[in-house]
Amino acid sequence: MTTINILLDSTTILVFLGIAYLFTFILISAYWRDVIKALPVRIFFLAKCLQSCSWFLVVLRGDIPDFLTISVANSLMFVGASLETISMLRLRNEWRTRYKIMFRLAIPLSIAGFHLVMLIHNEEDARIAYCSAALAIILAPMYRLIKGPSPLMKVIGYIYLFVVAANLVRGTTALFTDIPASFFTPGIYQLLYLVTIYILTILGIMGFMLLWKERTNQELLYYASYDDLTGALNRRTFMASAKSYLNRYAKKGEAVSYLLFDIDSFKDINDKYGHPIGDLVLQDVTKRIRHYLDKDDLFVRYGGDEFGILLPGKGERESSALAERIKIMLQSAPTSLPVSYTISMGVLTVVPDQNTHMESMYTRCDQALYTAKRNGRNSIYRSRFG
């Protein structure tokens, strides 16, 4: 059996590729019927639709006008590849101004450049070289995925880099060698090109599905752990983390401090200005205080306007200094809000042991906070443990 006998007809391979796009699209549609409104998903779907149309037009070359199988097909491929890159960048939260400008230019310029090649030197090798270079440039921003936080994202990034490299190799081959780079020229290179595209297409679509699932899982974990209004830890997550810190510092024999505070006259703010302004005050105080905290400090919103801060490794001097800095900052810093506000704070420092619990620390600090308010609000009162 000769090599040529085992090579599939190019049209057959392209049909399989188009069917793979179509069925994968249907699979994703069914899998994500509840989240199809997400913008990155919609953009990715549109990209795959355009790429599917492009491949089906290519399959029909010779049976329909070349304008459709060459001009329209490649234009659709440029737009589809651009949208695929945009969807991945949005998924990675990397859709920034420079990329917006880049793709506003890349889409029309890639299409215009292709037609210029057709006008000046309408040879297949020239068209292949141009398309390969244009697609490599369009897909190049995918390298950002390699810097992603998860192993899956890094793998997908390397897959796309391989696609970029493969396009550059194909374009160089078409331009500078006699090796056939066309999908319609039977041979081992044709088979390698098409099978590689087929495999990478499937991997790319599956990769997007898995990345989206990973992102939604991360969002679910975030909302299960953090307060959605302020971004502070919720009570359950804080208590679990605080318990771990208390055990750790009990073994080390080092101090842990705890600050409990609320916003003075917060009910009056809500009554006078409305709950939307009250929410802005909560977000503002959280944002301002977070700048004063270290990475190991735990910041919790218990509910309403009550917040707590656990300061592992900080004693009386450090915690008192921090509380005073926060107080001064809030009463003197300019704000765009229609209302100014202050806080009252209870402070507690302990060297924990195995019998130290966050609940008892909260109770002590709550009493200190109550005393601070009795002393005239916008004040700090330190409690003693034991």
C-alpha cells in the first residue's frame, strides 16, 4: 500500500473539520444553556459559527464561485479568529484598551491586506503566507494565558502558542520552499496540516469549556467566602481562618490583635440619604481601610455596618497605632460621598493558647466597642482579656 492510498481526500477531511465545529457548538450550547448570556461565551460561540462557515465554504471550492471560497471564507476566518482571541482575553480578564485598539485595527486590516494580495499577486502560496502570518498575529495575545493562575490555563496558552508557531511554519513553507502547503494538494504535509488543525480545534473548544467551568467555580467559591457588597470576608470564612491563625500563634507564643468597629450613626445615614448611599459608605470604608492592612490580616463584615479585623503577629503597640491611623484617615480624608462618617472601635490583644476562641474575643471586643460609643463615638477603647 503506497502512502497516497492512505491519505484522505482533502474535502473529506475538511468536512470532518466542519462537522467537528458544528457538533462541538451544539454540545456547548446544551451544556451552557443556563449561562449562554455570559459575554465571553457568546463571543466564543459566534467565533466558532464564523469559523464553521469558513470551513464549509472552503469545502465547496470548485463548486461555487471563488469569491465565496477564497475571499469570503478567509475574511470569516480572520473575524472568527479575532473573536476567539477576544473571548479568551475576556475570560482571562485581560480585555484592556490596547487590545481593544489592536482588534479594531486587526480585523479590517487583515481583510483588506488579504484582498490587496489577491489584487497584486493572486497566487495560492502568497495567499497562504499572508493568511498564516495574519492568523499568527491575531492569535498571538493568547500568550497571556500562559501567565494564568491555573495549570489548565497555562496548558491552553501553550496550545495556542503552538497554533501560532504552526501558522508561521506553514506560511514560511509556502513562501520559501517547494513543499506544498495547500489543503488541496494531496500528500503527507496536507494530512499533517489538517489533522493538526482538527486536533487543535477540538482541544481549543474543550479548553474554553473547561476554563469557563473553572472560572464559574472560582466565582462560586468567591461568593461563598466573601461579602458581595464590600469584598470583605463573610463571617463563616473569617471564623474558619481565624481559628487556624489562633492555633498557629498559640504554638508560636506570639500576640494576636483584634479590632471590632462599626460606623457611627449609620442608621441615621440610611434614613436621611437612603440605603444606596449607605451601601456606598460601606464600600468606601472597606476600600480605605484595606490599604492599611497586611496580606495576613483578616478583614470581615459581620453584617450591617459591623466589621472586624484580625491582626496576626501584632501586639498592643502595633494594633493601637493601626487603629489610630484608621480613625484619623477616615475623619480627615476627602470623599466624593454626600455624607462624611466616622467609626468607633474596640481593640483587644492576646497571646493565645489552646483555650482561646474567636467567639470570646469577639464578645470582649464588642463590649469595648460599646464603651467607645458611650465615650462619644469616633473613639477607640482597648479591652483586656482575662
